[in-house]
Amino acid sequence: MSDTPPDLSDLTHPPHHRAEVVFAVASFLVAVLLAALWSSQTTWIDGQDWSRQPGLWPLIAVVGMLLFGAGELAACLIRNARNGGGDVRAELGLWLKALEYAAWFLIYVLATPWIGYLPATVIFATLLAVRLGYRGRVLLLSPLVALGIVLVFKAGLSVRIPGGAVYDLFPQGLRNFLVLYL
Amino acid sequence: MDTFLDALAIVSRWEVIAALIAGSVGGVIIGAIPGVGPAVAIAILLPATFGMEPIVGLTLLLGIYGSALFGGSIPSILINTPGTPVNALTTYDGFPMTKAGEAPRALGLSFGASFFGGIFAVIALIVLSPVLARIAPMFGSREIFLAALLGCVLVVVAHRGQSLAAGALLMFGLFLNTVGMEANNYTQRYTFDLAFLTQGVNLIVVVLGLFAVSQAFTLLTGRDDQEAAPEIHGSVWKGVREVFRNKRVAVAGSLSGTIMGIIPGVGEFTSQFLSYTYARASSKAPQLFGKGSPEGLIASETANNSVPPAAMVPLLALGIPGEALTAMMLSVFYVHNVIPGPGLFRSHMDFVMALYICLGLLNLLALAFLLVATKPLLKVLVIPNRYLGMIILTLSFVGIYSLRNSAVDCVIAAAFGLLGVVLKRLNLPIVPIILGMVLGGIMETKFRTSLPRIRSLYSWIDRPVAMVIFCLICIVLALHLWGLWRDWKGKSDGSVQH
């Protein structure tokens, strides 16, 4: 073991990644777009003091985004020119990979008002576990985990999630139970 | 004394006790699972607490916030993986102790230090309360505006090496807060004629997207790298007692955490950095730091666990959250029309005192739970990462959809989830966006309400408290610029020598 003290810089200066520049360019372009839209997306009321204008705070925010964004972009370009720090394409691939799970999530969201919270959650959890490659006991556990979540939140904590349209097909008493608790 | 008794009456209600137990035990478990963390849990539970009384909801959330760091040290020490990001420094000395066969001692040191830090900060809060109650009414609109501005400045400068990115993200948060119908002139701001944007961008949806959904996506796109559950042999008691033999380091760490917790926008990392640096500089065995130093472990854990109670000071006294978790808790106050700030100390001192008692009790409960349940708790370390991601995504739906039963909210949260993935992958900070949204709202409101009394620029700082805050802003900015100049000079000197 060497006698050098531990380097605490990771806590205060996280490591740099080359793909930062992609994010810096994108966020700067968003800032430019928002700045260009400022006059059409906010109102400047004639005769009203500047400090009371409804467009003042969006202006402060957008100008701040532009200034800090331009600085960050320049800093990223300098850092990338000086050091390495990872493969940009591989990193972009990882970002895009998350899109698949965003799609899974949105399908779950859209299915819930139709088939109901419990069925949608059980199907979502089980299918996603299959997609992730789980088999055997872990896969069998998924519908139980889903059931547990529904029971804790809807039956236990009474969070507001409406019943599914499909619940209307059941007899009145059962329908009311399903709407209230599942 | 009457206030204290009233507070005790509040705390002794069964709902509060149940929330206290659920929060502290749940927090320890959540903290012990790498990849979840208190921010995700609080974000998911937040909408569920809106139906509870403020004291019950806040106790539950505070329980998770305060005790997650206790549990977070377990994987840091045993498998070199921080349970929460804040426990990263614990791995430096905790894991080498495990490798040296001293895992129970390291766990005991960590639990004892967390308890010491938490209790120290609660006592500091109780001692400070009369002072806060006297100072808080001195904060009018101008002072709160300037304090929020100070919070913004601190958020930017606290991210050293990333100040520009933090500034851009803070301004993005500020921008998000302005979207929607403007309440004074009833004009639209950046709504693009979309009906759902008229109500603005909901803070909870953004919080859930950036913390919970993004964490689910990150875990789902990652790998399952869990190994068999680690085993520990022996008692952790010895380590707990050892903390009290290292009072100097424990007090210094707790003091650092308490002070840094009170200052908005600074938080655990800076407090740990200061505490660890002091402990190493003043130690008789500095060579052990990073290789299994008990003092290093105490410095790290006391500093991080004293932050949560201290972070309640700006929230309760001024209504200004210092970091993302207290920003989430602010919404619990707002939902129940309890406005934190100077008036809270005047009119609801029993409520404030009850929160302090709960903060103290949750530290006791978390320690007691860990002393009896550490060994069975190790089982949570084997839950596969991607499976956790699936569970978090399922839970996120409850949090988002139950707010307004809006699929659009879920789409917005998913979009912020994707943004969160990118920010996490690039090690860019998420907190400035949340603080920008919250502090931006406070600043805009207080700026407007200050205007009738403003005659010139000097009117902003012509009162003593406003002048002090303004001077603090100037000092912070001057120190930051000086630090940047020193770094730049160091680099250019180095390149000349090279």
C-alpha cells in the first residue's frame, strides 16, 4: 500500500466525459430557441414598469441559460481538447437505450385507464421482468410484487387512481370494490 | 415548557408514531439498497403524503431522509458500493476495514457516528430555536428574496468544477417555474398554446421524473452485478461505543454537517469534505486515512448525518429549501396551506418542536433497528439492479399518476426521466434544476411584494438583515472568483514548469 492520502477530488470534481459536449450543444441550442421565442411567448404590457412585466423572469432565466450555457459549451470544448474521457457514440447509444423503457412506461400509463390499475401493474411487471431476462422464481415473484404495490398504495394509502373501464363489465358490488381498492 | 408539552402531545398520537417507525425503519432499508436512495423514495411517497396531516406526512418523509444515510453505510462498508451517493466517502475507510476482517467494528463505528451526528444536529436545532424565532420575523420580502438569491449563488458555487453547468441547470429550473399562466396579469408564458402547459410545469412531476424515473431507467439499462449476500460475524456494539471515545472528530464532523446543512445549497458533500480534511489533518495516524481509519469513518458519517436536521432550519425559518429533499417537503407544507417561514415560529411553535422531537426519535429508532436487524438486512443487497429498476418504475407511476390522473404528467415525467439519465451519466448535477424551480418561484413572488417599498437600488439592502445577506452574497462570489483565479494560476504555472 502506498502512503499517498485518498484523493477526495472525485467528491467535488466528478470525472469528465467527452459526451458532455453533445449535451452542452443541445442545451445551448434550446436556450437560443427559447430566447428567439421570448417576444412571442411572453407579453410586454405597455406603460407598465419593467420590474412588473410578466416577461421579466422568463427573460432573466433565458438570458441566464444562454450565458451559462455558452460558458459550459466553451469549457466542454476546452476539456475535450485537453483530455479524453470515454467514447461519445457508445454513450449516446446508452442514452437511446433508455428510450425503450420510456416506451414501456408510457404503454403502462395508457393501459391503466382501460384495463385497471391492478391488471395493468401485474401485466407490466411480469412482461418487463420477462424482457429483462428473468426466469424462474424471480419471474414468479413479479406479479406478487405488483400486487403488493397495488395493495399498499391503492387499498392501504388510498392514492387516487381511477378504476379501469373494464371494471364496468362486472356486477355493481364487485365493480365498486375493484374501483375502490384495486 | 407548555410548547414542549403540546409538541409531546402531537408526537404521542398513534399516526405520528406509526409514521415515525415506518419512516425510520423504511429509510434504513431503502438506504441499504444501492440504487434507490432517499430522494427516489421521498419522490414516490410524496403524493401519498398529501392525504395525511402535515405532521404525519412530514414525519414519514423526514424518517426516510434522516435514516437512509444510516442504512446507506452498510453496502459502502461491506461491498464497496455506496447505498446513497452521500455515503461514497464511507467506502474510503469502511471497505478497507472489511477487507481487514473488521466489518462489525466498521459498521458499529458508522452507526454510532450517524447517531452522534443526527442527535448533535437536533440538539443544535433545539438550542437555536429561540434565536431563530427571534431572527425569523426580521425577514421581510426583501430579505427572503435576497436569501433565495444567496441560495441560488451557493448552489452554483458549491458545484466546483461544474459551476457553469450548475448555473445553466439552475436557470433552466428558473425557466420551468415561469412556464404557464402568470398570476398577476393573467398572461401566458411559454405555453405554446398548449392547454396542459397553462397550469405550468408541476414541481412534483419534475422531481419524480428527475429522481425516480431516471433512476429506474438508469438501473434498467445497466447490469445486474450483485454477488452473494455478505456475512458478518461479531457484534457491532464495540464500534458504536468507540465513536464516543473519538469525541473530537465526532463533534467536528457534526459541527461541519450542521453548519453546512443550515446554509442553503451546500449540503452533505461539502460538509464531509471539510470534516474528513480536518480529521486527517489533526489525526495522530493520518497515514491510515483511506486505508481503514476509524477516525475517517467517524468524520464522514457524523458530517453526512447531521445535515438532514440542519437542512430544516432554512426551510422552517424562511421557507427556503436548501436542497432537493427539503424542496420536496416544502410541497407537503403548501398542500396543507401551512406556509413555512417567519410566521411558523410565531403561530405553530408546537408543530416545529414536534418535528424536532421526531427528528431526534428517528435517530434512536434507526440505531435500535440496525443493532438488532443488520444481519437480516444484508439480504436486500442481493436484489438485482434491473429488477429494482422495474420496481421503481412501477412505483413511479403511482406517484405521478395519482397527482392529477394525467397521462400528460406521465409523459412529462418520462421526458425528465430521460434528461435525468443523461445528467447522471455525465455526472452533472440534478439538484440545481429543482432548486431553480423552487427558489425561482420564491424570488419572483418576493421581488413583486418588495417593489412598493423600493425607492432606489439601495432600498433593497437598507435594512440590517438584508445588508448582511447582500454582504454574504458578495463574499461568496468573491471567494469563488478568487478560487477560480487560483486554480487557473496553478494550472498555468504547472504548464509553464512542464
